[in-house]
Amino acid sequence: MEAAGCGFTGALSHDVIHGLDITVALGIDRRVPQDRLYLVLDALNRKSVKFFGID
């Protein structure tokens, strides 16, 4: 995953992830369009997963 601000995929990932952070916390239903979600998930790698502390 590219860092936020480093290209289209990085910016999209930032928007999708933090958009979900906000909407989930507020109880707002938000569905990420499948084509965007696939781009974000496809960009994940071991380094990005470790950076965010998820498994």
C-alpha cells in the first residue's frame, strides 16, 4: 500500500479506510463500491498490515 498522498491508490486507501473509521463510529451505513474496495485490498501487503497493527 502506498502512503497517503503517494499516488491514486494511496489516496484512495486513505479515503476508504478513514471514511469507514468515521462512519462506523457514528453508526452510519456506508458501502464502499466494489471496484474501489478491490483496489484498496489488492494494494495491501505484509508491511502495510504490520504498520497498521492488524493481522
